[in-house]
Amino acid sequence: MTNYPVLLAGEWREADATGAFQAVDPCTGEPVDGSYPVSSRAEMEGAVAAAADAADALLDTDAGMRAAFLEAYADGIDANADEIAEQAHIETALPLSPRLRDVELPRTTGQLRQAATAAREGTWMEATIDTETNIRSRLGPLGGGVAVFGPNNFPLAFNGISGGDFAAAIAAGNPVIAKAHSSHPGTSRLLAEQARAAVEAVGLPPATVQMLYRLSHEDGAYLVSHPAIGATGYTGARSSGLTLKAAADGAGKPIYLELSSINPIFILPRALESGGEELVGEYVTSVLMGAGQFCTNPGITVVLASEASGRFIAGAASAFEEAEPGYLLGERVVSGLGESIEALVACGAELLTGGKPVEGEGFRFQNTLLRVSGSDFLQQPEALQREAFGNAGLIIEAADEGELIGISKVFEGNLTGCIYSDSEGGDEALYGPIARSLRRQVGRLLNDKMPTGVAVSPAMNHGGPFPATGHPGFTAVGIPGSIRRFAALECYDNVREDRLPVELRDRNPGGGLWRLLDGRWSGEDVS
Amino acid sequence: MTNYPVLLAGEWREADATGAFQAVDPCTGEPVDGSYPVSSRAEMEGAVAAAADAADALLDTDAGMRAAFLEAYADGIDANADEIAEQAHIETALPLSPRLRDVELPRTTGQLRQAATAAREGTWMEATIDTETNIRSRLGPLGGGVAVFGPNNFPLAFNGISGGDFAAAIAAGNPVIAKAHSSHPGTSRLLAEQARAAVEAVGLPPATVQMLYRLSHEDGAYLVSHPAIGATGYTGARSSGLTLKAAADGAGKPIYLELSSINPIFILPRALESGGEELVGEYVTSVLMGAGQFCTNPGITVVLASEASGRFIAGAASAFEEAEPGYLLGERVVSGLGESIEALVACGAELLTGGKPVEGEGFRFQNTLLRVSGSDFLQQPEALQREAFGNAGLIIEAADEGELIGISKVFEGNLTGCIYSDSEGGDEALYGPIARSLRRQVGRLLNDKMPTGVAVSPAMNHGGPFPATGHPGFTAVGIPGSIRRFAALECYDNVREDRLPVELRDRNPGGGLWRLLDGRWSGEDVS
């Protein structure tokens, strides 16, 4: 069996391993060929030191080189799309087509190319020039590597070596130390090979991109708090994320988290009445998409108890029963989902369908629908907001409009919140107070659509109040916002012009750079 | 003796006090008339609850009202400038004129007015509209009060009730709970009276501005981590700041810190040679200004050992001896300065002049100059970076250029770093490597000027890497940057137009609002 090396300072090197692991095929529960190392602390420290040197060397490269790298990398992924998507399919059991090959992979290369364009234009850095005082500032790189921990559920678009955090950190001028997720090391390896080749082709410092497969929990915490690290991006489970947050916070190191979210949906009475089967279809599709393993999966849906809600619930339950359960990403996802459902039932939720692992080969769980009354929910709102990561949904039936509004006030921080309302205006009286509550609890407020689509677009917010993320002001998806996370504010006071970064000199370097010139956004030179 | 009340929900109310304290006149060491309460936890909780209600009520006011409040407040301070400055002088012993009356007070009202203009225009909120996806976002208020802890050294411009954090939090649409600094409660009271009157005159929710004078350390930590708090701004000592940071971080609440900073200055050899007495004068003025009680006070100055450095040091020492020591803000500043100087001497710094408290009435310390060799500094760089808050400076004499460069690499995060270099280009070879090191360690890099001036200007960065602050991407001074700290990213996905905030509707509301429209900054309507 192959023992795969780690990517350090531009080379695939035999690991200084303290252990080894294999990926597992979720369809069979059997190990996938090839063994991946758990890196030692010394190996991790070596990566951090090499990244710090690369951060310094990157100061001598221009943004165009970083952009060229991102584009060459995207081209490399595209040229090997079939192999990469196939490996991701083997390791995650997510559908090869359209999901991996036709949606997630193009999304991934699209993100890399958007980041390249942003790096080249430079508007993301918010260059600001005050002519009267001759003070000039911009966002610039952090001065150390950015550690990126990818999650299990998007092996390409959120991978530590190819996803949104990776692209953003590189665009801002930082090297990346990717921590691949243990559930898809082979996919990460294939991506890293393309990244390494692109670094070499463009001539960036070799340690601009490094990758380790696994660290002990202690070494992970040490990595994010290391004096020579610039910042960390983490997408994944809440408990691990909070452990890393505590370590990074204690060292004064920025860490951007994307943790759990149950993404509440309110379907207001008139919209529910007129929505019929179409609405059931939208709901079922959104809950079961990717076997429910989406950060923006609608975990809780709130309706007013009525004949219409009865029909909606019955329709959803029947669709859940008819749909073939998808494969889950790992054994731990199956057991975690079971534990969450058990906990929700213990708090008074009624199991309408599903609730058990699917017998036989592979990691599957029955499509699971739960129901709870509004009054029961309001008695234990925290416990009943427990995330059931996977193909499961909880529907809350409120007894009256007051209860519906009351429920809208008790949610923790979430990535999204959604309100379906009557297109003729019949739900307006309820919309106002519910939107007002949700607005402060979610990063993205939606009308009349499910939250599972996350467009890569400048106005997107894939973020939200704690504990959905660690800070309510930042987004993990969408450029330029995502880039600004991995940057420090650099101010130049009376610095001689030839010593300034090109973006801050009198002459606008062109290429689409917007600057805040004496308080106005402008593409002009300083006159 | 008067027992002063606290400002809660728009009214001066008798405090629920667990203790009381008085201000002390630093010139005499005697208490200033009037007693101020230490608030109970219940009182603090009441303020937090009232602020949360006010945060909700503020959603129904427009930015113009907040702007009108900030301007009315500035007018009220101006109309009572003599009384306020006089009270600040009594409580801090900072010079009445020009410092308090003619510099800090106009700076304070200027900040409030700049924040008003920014609130009215709205460009700070970075409204972003993607027409193809119909996703729109902007920065908006946090949904809870912002706690602002002011420092001892700027009783007006950084006061929790009137300073930069206050103005920024209000401009972003948040209510403020000000924690007045215990060294100038009377000044804070006079300011709060003007704030209260302006809130009433404009018709904002009464709890938009509240003020408490003192809390126990436990209650302070609870305040910044309270579930109903939006965020915290803190300027002050490092140890207290780090305690608050740990509490806020643990609760996932944003906290913006401005802590200690020694603001290294490098005077390169040719600049030192040609600088002569003028340079000595600049240095001495900057170190002794406000008795050295500035966040941007130059604590460490690095020169190459030479005849010129000997003359510079001798000139500075003699000027230090001649200058009358200023009054320090409190007894604790005197003892803290003594402890720091003792610690620096214990690490090998040589005391050239000063080093002891001034005998007699009031809180004063001799102007103190220390010197250490570059090699001694490099043996204990951390211990010798200890901040000596007050009228003291440490000069490092490097033996050669390599040592000079080596020293530039070892600084902790600082607000500022400065390099004086020859105007004819004679220091260029040294400038490059030293600027490169400092750039990653400081928020603001200066050329050929001292760091003690902090212009309130959009490009200003009064921030820097930890431990100067808690995050390298934010500034406490300068608009719009300072406002963005106290905001959450609000995204609207497919939300019907009449439900959007006015800044995100198709029609640009005018008044100077810039929006990122399909990736370009624009003042136009959506077409």
C-alpha cells in the first residue's frame, strides 16, 4: 500500500509521521487504497517556518503573479476534472454528476478565477489616500502563513487546499498551510498536485502552498496559536472549532470560523396555503440535497398549525419515505445524526418518519422528519435547536400568530433565515416582526426561496452571528469580502512616494483599481 | 458631599451602588469634590437590557437622526467647552491650554461631526448590490448595546461617552453603554449631560446613551460577554484589556482593544548626523508631550553608536533634565512608571537621567532617559520592550548596521513604527530591510516624523498587530474604518424591494452614498 508524502515547501516529502490513516468509502464502509500520515509537531513547525519565509518572499512578488497562480491552478483542476471528481466521489459518496463534476468543481475553479481577478484589480484592499495629511493605507498580507482547515462536506469548494478560504488567503498575499480533511485525503492530494505545479509554473515561493493531512488535536490548537502564523480559516464541527478558537484567541491570532447552523425557515400562513405541492417539493429537495450535509441545510421549519400545515407535513413525510436515502460522509455522521435525533425526541419532538440507520452496506440513515408543537419548542428552545447534521428536518407547528412571532425571537446565530410569504401581501402583518427578529440572528435573510444555494457573488454573506461563525462582520463566500479577512491594515504616514506600495502612489496603476481618494471612491490619479 | 447618580435609559438615577469613589487631583493628591458610585451587577444588567431595547427601537430611526444627535452633542460640548475642559484639567492635570481646551476638545467635537457626516452619507456601510443574483448586503447595527471603556489619558477624545469608539458605535446605529474612567468621572458626567440632552432634543430612544462610572472586575468581564451585548471597545492597560478579551472571546462577542505600544523609532545614521538639535527637539517634545501619556509615545528609539548618537543622547538627556516634569494622571501611573524603569535597569538598561518620583505634592516623576546597547537588548528583547507609561524613553545603541537590522526584527505588535532617513538617499540601504521588518509589526509606518500626532482622517490606522490591539485589520481612529468595527454584515437574498433598507433599494437615496454595484463603486441607481 502506498504511503503518501506531505507537501512541504514545494516538495512532496516523506512524512515525519506519528501515525497513519486511510479514507473510507461511505458506500461500502471499506478503506480506500493508500495510507496518509498524521504529521508530528516538528513537521507542523517546519511548515509554519517555511510559510513565514514564503510570506516574506511574497512581498517581492506582485499581485499579478498571485493572480496567474490562481488561474493556472484553476486550469490544472479543470484539465484533471474527471480524475479529481471521481476520487472525491469515491471518498465522499456525493453524487459524481451533477454534484461533484458539474456543480462543485466548476464552482471551485470559478472561485479561484474570481479571486485571481480581484487580486489583479486590487480594489479589495480598500486603498485610501488622504492628500491633505499625506496619510495612505490599504489592506495587505498578514506576515505569516494562513492555516486553512476544510470540512468534510465540500471536498472541492471548501477544501483547505482549493476552497474559498484558500483562494481568499492567497489573493491577499499570504501563503497557505492546508489541513486536509481526513475524510477525503486522496482528493486533497490530487488538488495539491495541481496547486504545486501551478506554484512552480508561475514561480511563486515554493512554500506558498503546503498541505498536511492530519494533526493531533493538541498540534492543531498549537498551529492556530503559533507566533509565526498569520490567521486561520476553519469550516467544520462546532466543538472542534471552538477549541481552535480558544487557542487562537488566547494568542491574539485572527481565526474565522464557520460552524453549525440550523437555518430556520418560516412559511407564513397564506404562503403555506397557496404553496401546495410545489412548496413541499422545494422543502424536501433542500433538506435532502447532498443527504442534508450542507451548512445552509434547513434544519428547522416553522408553520402555523392548520389544515395547510397538516397537508404540508404529510406531503413532506411521504416524500421523505419515497426518496432513496443518500450516503453520508462517514460513520461518525451516521452516529451523530442518530444521537441528535434521539436527543430531539427526548425533548418532545415527535418522529414522523425515519430515525434509524439504513441497514446493510455503507453509511446511510433513513430520511427523517420530526415535528414539535410551538409551545413544546419554546419550553426548551436551546435543546431543540440542536443541529442534526444530515438528511433530517424538524417542523415546528405554532398554535397561533403570537407563538409564531415568539419562536422567531429565540434562535441562536445562524448563517441563514428564510421567510416565505404570500405574493399578494396577505402575510405582511406577520412578515415585519418575524423578519425583524431573524435579521439580528442570521447572516443572510431570504424571501421565498430555500437557503441551500450559496452564490459566489460580491454581496453574498456566508457568515452570521456567533455561534454560526466567530464574528458577525465577515463572510466566507463572496469576493471581495472573503479576502479582507486575511489582511492587516497597513498605514503609511508621510512615507516617501517611491517607498509606497504601487496601489498607494499618486498615479493609479490602472487595471480597475478603485481607491477612496479624499473620501470618494475613484479610479483617478492623485492630482 | 454630592453623591452623583448614573445615566440609565435617559435619566440620571440614584445608583444601586456597592461602593463609591472620588476623583483625585493629580497636582495635589487630594480628592476632588463629589462621590461617584460603583454600580451593582443588577444595575449593569438593567443598562444592558435597556440598551438592547434601544437597539431595537433604533431600527425605526433613520441615519439622519443619529447624525443630528452627534451634531447636537458636539454643539453642546462646544457650548460648554470651558467648563468641561476645566473639569478635565482638575481631574487629569493635563494642561488646560492648549492641550485640553484648544486641541483635545475640538478634536472630540470634530470626531463627532465626522461621524455624523459618515452616518448621513452611509458609504461606510459598503452597500453591495449584485443585480444578476438579486443579492444585496450592507453593514448594519449589531443588535445590542456597545460597551465602551475609555482610558485615563484622553478624558475627552477617547472618553467612553464622547470619544472615537462612542462616535463610531452610534454612527453604526448601536446604543452605547459608556464605562467612564475612574480618574475623570466629573468630566465624563459633564459630557454625559450634553449627550443626554442631545438624545432628548433629537428624539432618539432614551437608552441610546447610558453611563456607569465603575464596575467590579467580575462585572466588567460579565458585561463584555453578556448575551445581549453587541460588542465592546476598550482602550487602556494591557492586563485589564486581556482579561476582558478572554471573557468576550469565550462568549463569541467582538471586542476591539487598544493596549500598550512602545512605538519603535529608528533614526538611521545619516539622518542622525544631519539632524542635530532639531531632531533632539522633536524627540524630546514627542516623549514628554502630555508627560508621555500617549498611546503613540515613542518608548524605544534605535540608533547606530557613533559620535552623532553620543551627541543625540547627551542632548536629549540634558533637555530631559531641563524640562519641568508634567503631572501624571494618578498615583498608580507614578508607581507603574517606577516599576517599569526598575525592571528595565534590572535587564541592563543604563539610567542616564531621572528614574525617581518628584518629591513634594502631586503625582510627578522625573523625566527619565535610559540607554542600552544593541547586544544587551537582543539578549532580552521581550523584557526590554516593557512599556514605561509616562515621561520616559529608552535609547538603543546598535554596534553596527547588522545589529540595527537585527533589532528591527524583534518587536511585538505596535501601533506605530517610524524611520528617520537621510533626505539625500544616504540611508536607503538600511531603510529597506528595517521598513520591511517594521511593516509587519506596526499599524502605521512613518517617515521622518514622530508618531504622537494621530490625525482623524480616513486613511489613519490607529491599530496594529496583537498585542497593540486584538486584530490587525481594524482602526480605532479614522472614519469610515472605525465605524465598520461595530457592525454586522446583513445580506438580503431575493428580498422584496419594499422590505429592503433604503440603501439597498434600486434607487440610490442620494446624499453621497457610494455602493458597490455589480463590482464597481457607484453613486447611481440600479438600472
